Amino acid sequence: MLKIGNLLLKNYLIMAPMAGITNPPFRLIAKRLGAGLVVTEMVSAVGLSRGHEKTFRYLESTPEEKPLSVQIFGADPYDMAMAAEIAVEKGADLVDINMGCPARKVVKNGAGASSKSGGRSGYGRGRPQGLHRSPDRENPVGLVPSGGQFSRNRRHH
Ligand SMILES: Cc1cc2nc3c(=O)[nH]c(=O)nc-3n(C[C@H](O)[C@H](O)[C@H](O)COP(=O)(O)O)c2cc1C
């Protein structure tokens, strides 16, 4: 058993989030093979906070996937807070903040690996201020703070 906040996982097997791969069918397979927690691919906080339909599709899941972690990325604390609230509304049991993605298109906007060192918003220097606004504090927030290389990711909760 693994406890993250008040979320109890049946084991320590946590599926790694992978952009373009960890969609619902993949997550279901991982779950059926015994994963204690499955994670969405990284979802744009801006896309969610601005209501982009295409971004919302990344939050679609089935009850069988639960407990589900939704990973969000972004640079602005307001967008991140909104995105976290939306993710929880749509069924996330845990919200994971991507602070490790080194992709140029992510980093140049102050998100992913660049948010750890402050990025544009500075939320990487501490808990994102906006997240205090989340109405549902029961749901834990996790960070993926790897430095530039996905393969060195460590999850801190
Ligand atoms: C195609 C691909 C996409 C990935 N996308 C994400 C992502 O969206 N968010 C994230 O935190 N890590 C992402 N990663 C990193 C993985 O979650 C994982 O940390 C990495 O593959 C190292 O895991 P390993 O040490 O078990 O190989 C991605 C990795 C790959 C290969």
C-alpha cells in the first residue's frame, strides 16, 4: 500500500505519464496489468483554463482507471489553479504538476523543466500560490521536478 496525502494506492506501481501514449486504452491495459495508479499524459493548463475542447479530451477517462492522476503543465499560477480544479471536477484523484519536460515548445513558455527554476511565474520556487484556491483540498498535488531529462524523473508528493 502507498499513501499519497489521503489517497491510498494498492501498491507502489505507478505508471509513468507519457505524452501521446498514456491515453485511456493504454491506462486501462496498465491498470489490468496491476498498476496501482495510472496517469494521463501532460495536459495544458492554459488549454483547460481557456476551455479548449481539444484539451478537455485529454481528461476523458473511465471509472475502471481509478484512482487516476492527471498531469498538468503550465507557467501561470492562475491557469494552473484553474486546471487543477477542472481536473478534479473531471475525476482526477491526484493532480501531478509537470516540472520536468525539457521539450523546447514547453520550456520556452516557462512550463515543464523551466517552471522548476522559477519559469515566468515563479511558482517553481514554492507551492504554486494559485493552488491554494482549489476548493477540493482532499486531492493531493504531486510534482515531477526532473532536471531536463525525462529519464531522471522523481516524483515528490
Ligand atoms: C514518449 C514519452 C513521453 C513522455 N511524456 C511525459 C509526460 O507527458 N510527462 C512526464 O512527466 N514525463 C513524460 N515522460 C517521461 C516518463 O514519464 C518517464 O519518466 C521516463 O520515460 C523515464 O522512465 P523510466 O526511467 O522508467 O524509463 C515521457 C517519456 C516518453 C518516452
